[in-house]
Amino acid sequence: MVPEVVDPVIQSESPKIVQEIYRGSLSEPESQRILELRNYYAGEGDIVVYNDIQRLRQEVGTIEGWKQTKEKAREELKQVPGDILEKLLERFSPLIKNLPAGHSRGHFLRDTAYLTAIFQDNEISEHDSVEVFVGMVGGMYHDIGNSVADRYDEAKRFSGHAEIGSDIFGRTATGLLGENLIKMSKLVIAGHTHYLRDRIMTKGEQTRSLKPYDDEVVQGERIAYWWTRQSDRMDAQGPIMDVRHILTKAEPTEDFDGREFHKVWESSGDDFKHQFSTVLRTAEKRVQLESPESTQNVLEHLTMFARSNFNSALPYAKYDNPLYSNLITAAAEEQAEFVQDALSQNINLTPEKREEAFEAFFKLSNMLEPAKNTPATIGLLRDKFKLLSEEDQSKWAHAFKGLVERLYPRMHLRISKVLENKTRQVSDQDEEAKNRVQGIIDNHLHPLALEIWETFSPSKIF
């Protein structure tokens, strides 16, 4: 039996909601209910969710199923209250607060701000109100499954964080959104990971597979998938991604690299030294090595992500609008700049200068990724960086100094300037649906985004 969803009551005021989520803590009853949800999804809920997603894909995943569901969702959209974003945040707040370092409440909030930036492009006027609303919801809640499922345990379960997040969204949003809006939102949340190959999972003696989602945009249909992914991708490029990824490597993690779940080292210390080695190997070089030595290190992973933005042969960016493309390209260039700083030669900092740079990085990390486990994660990093040679410590300290003083302030200012503008107008022949969504964007999403982005001002690092 699935546990009851946590449902707190806080005031529906954008600034207050943002700060409550960013700074608030869980009550004992909320923590207990989340533990029950974790146990459910680790146990019987694992296969239940997997089967439910397969049924949902059959019903809504085809282009005809999407269109038919959308027509029903359009009528539901007209009944959505103007303050639906605040109402959803109220209901989801305990789950958001429980998100872990690397995928924390900070990541959740920033994705909400990025949606507003995405909607600054004229492209929004080419799509109907249902697509816009579903893309908005998916962009906000795609990672909510990380609150009750460990992101890097996906090789050991049939339902990963995307599928679990889809299920959580459906259960939690019931009563606030109509059935068909929920179905569409669940599907884009489940499909946000954008795996290009079948993902094979084995649990005990059972094996299941998840195939890539049918996400091709046909005459504007299904663009909501891509807005969901774009909000996520924006936080996976540039200075913030540097911080997020490093936090996830305080301990060994098994992640899916597009082909398989990679292995980790038997020793936590050896895994850390591998991950934070200041070398950049080619894919051709790594494929000749045995696992786990062939696993990408931190700098290689960040480089792969940065380069994927410019590789026209990869499908991730094929529906990026011009404004978004400019924003993420700038972020990818900053990510590459960080990597080059970490590869710099003849860097020999004193222990005092190294410590100063590390501590500044940890303060930035704490601001960007507030989570229950962030202090412990920073503590692990503080200890484990001492495992590296003094030369490598100096290289990382040099890169961290540039990240805190140059790269992050530049990136924050760039997004701030975009958020100063008004969002573009939604296009829809149905005036009632169009006005409903436009009002939600102008009067609720945009104010939320401004409050969120100010929360991450570089001036608040120290």
C-alpha cells in the first residue's frame, strides 16, 4: 500500500514559499512519511511504478494518444486556479526539502527560474497553452523522485528517479490538476532523462528494460518533453554543474553513461583519486582500459557534457530555441573554462591559499545546493581532497578560485538580465485556455523566478 502523500499548509505568497522551501526543515511527521515512501518505492512500489509507466506510454505516448489526451486536458486547464504553481509548491514542499546534495532544493528552484528564461523566446507563441503548461510543470517537477530514491541506485531497480518522480507527481497533484493534465505531466517527467538506448535493469532473478521515449515533435505536438529537459539541462552546464557534479562524487556512484552503468573502485579513496585526477583522456583511450579505470573522471564528464552542446550529431539540442541556445552555449563555454583551469600547469599554491580557495568553493556549494546531507558531503570532500597530491590540490584550488570569483558571477548576471524581460505571449485559438496560462506565467511563474534567482546572488556567498 502506497503511503499517504505529505500535504503541509503554508501561505500562498511567492517570496514566502521560495524562502520556506530554500531554508525550511522537515517536521518529524514529514520525515516519517518520506521514509515510508522510500521504503515503498524500494520494495513493492518498484515494479508497480514500472508497470504503470508502460501502460501510460501505451495510452499517451503515441502521437495520436498525446493529441487525444491533450484535447481533454484543454478543458481541464480552464479550471486550473491562477495560483496553481504556489498550490503545487505548498503540497510538494516536504519532498522538495528532502532532495539531496547535487539534486537539491536549489536545483529544483533554479529549474523553475530557467523555465521563465526559456519562455522569453518568441518560440512560445508557436505552441498551444496545454503544451506550455505541461512543459512548465514538467520543467519544475522532473527530479522530484530524487527525494525518495537514490539517484545512483538506478542499476538496481526497475523504476529510476524519473519514473518514481512521475508516480509521485501524479499522486501528489491529484485534486489540483485534472486527470489528463496529470497523465501528460507524468509522461514528460518520466521521459526527461532522455536516454538514447534501451536501459536494462536486473533485480534478483528478474530483468526489465526501459526503451527511449517517443518524443519526436510533430507540428508542435510533444514540445513539452523538450522544455522539461531544457530546464534540467540548463543546470547541467556551466559553473553550477561544476558544483553539483563534484558534490555527487564525494562518495563512489554508479551512473548510466548512455551505454551501461559504470563500475566504481573497491576503495572509496581510490575512487576519489580517480575521479579527481587532473587528466583528460580521450574516449578512444578510455575504451581500451578495464573498468573502473575506464570510467570518466570529473573533468572528463564535465567536458563530455560541455561538448555535447556543440555536437550536431547528438539529439539533445535539436529543439533548442535561439535564446536558449545562446544561454546554454555560454554556460558550456564556462564549463570548459573551469576544466582548463583545473588542467593548468605550474600551479603551486601555498597550503593557506589552497585552503582559502577550497573553503570559498564549499560556501558556494552550500548556497547552491542546500540539502540535509550537504554539510556531511562537504565534510567528506574537505577530508578527501587531502588524499590528492599537493600539485593536484593546487590545480583544483586554482579552478575553484576562478569558479567563485569569475565564472559563477558572470553566469548569474547573464540569467538576471534575461529575467528582467517580460515573457512572450502564448498562442492558442482557445482564448480562455490561453489567458489562463498567460496569467500563470506573468503573475506567478515570473515573480517566483525573480525571487529564486535573487536567492542565489553571488553577494550571498560570503
